[in-house]
Amino acid sequence: MIKIGILDLQGDVSEHLEMTRKTLRKMNVESKVSTVKTSTEVAECHGIIISGGESTVIGRLIHEKGIDQIIKENKIPVMGTCAGMVILGQETDYDQPLLGLIPMKVKRNGFGRQKASFEAELELKITENHYPGVFIRAPYALTVAQEAVPLGKIHDKIIAVAYKNHVATAFHPELTRDTRIHEYFIKEVLNCVE
């Protein structure tokens, strides 16, 4: 059995909780999915999802609670969406705590403010057909190290990146009905558990 934790510090946590449960049922994986708030709870997980929200707040709380140390020490796979993408990067255009698990520099609010939110059909390396991207105050990767894999772009801006067993997206897969991004992450978690 695997345990997936949805980091419940701030952001659209319930949507990720439901999407992850739906994905695991679809994949027929014996699992437990729950929200996690403490380093002790995170330490019990095989994978962690960091949702959208305010990256400065989430990053600060991850650091203050020692969650960053637990994730790194236990080599826990992480999926980050929107604000989670910022937090997974090694550098951003603002002074804030980061996990630094993916060698990339991230531009916060790269597509503009809330009113500039949009949806787009995306071509991603990990999906056969178009993927419905929902962008809300979305970031993008300015630069990505050679060892990381850009999974998709929009207007030459990198909007999804994979590195080792981590994945980051600028968009919100939990706000769609499409489970493919979550499936990709669950497979990475399973690879680490086996």
C-alpha cells in the first residue's frame, strides 16, 4: 500500500485530494490519500503533492515546520502545481524559501495576474493527446538544467518539468477531469516504492 499526502498548508487542497483518490482508483492501486500538515505526517508518505496557492506562504511554512528536511532526507517524490512549481525550483524571481528539488529557475506570475487566467490545449511529452491546461496566475520555468526534462511549453515558456521522481506543472491538473498528470506522478511514486 502507498500513502500519498496532499500538503495542507494553504491552497486548493481538496481538489487535489479528490483527483488523487480518483486516479488511484482508476489505476487500481492499493493506497491511502490524506491531507498532511506536519513533518511527522509527511514522513509517513511515499509521495507528496503541493498545490497552488501563495508560494511564499507555503514555502515559509514548509521551512518552519521542517517539512523540507523530511522530504529531502526521505527522498520523497513531490508533485507541485502552480505555486508548487515555484517551490520545487532552485531559484525564483523573489526572495522566498524553496525546496530546490528541480534544477530550474521559475518566474512567478509569469502569465500575469488573476484576471489574465486562461485555459489552453497543451501538447505534453507524457500524454498522447492534448491535455486541458488551466492557468491561474501561473508561473513558468525561465531556465531548466540539462538533466531536467521540459515536458511542455506554451509560447516558448516551459510549463511542465520532470526531474528524477519529481514533476512540476504551471497549470492546475486537479481542476480538470483528466487524471494523466496524476497518473504520471503515481507511477513515479510506485517506482520508488518497489
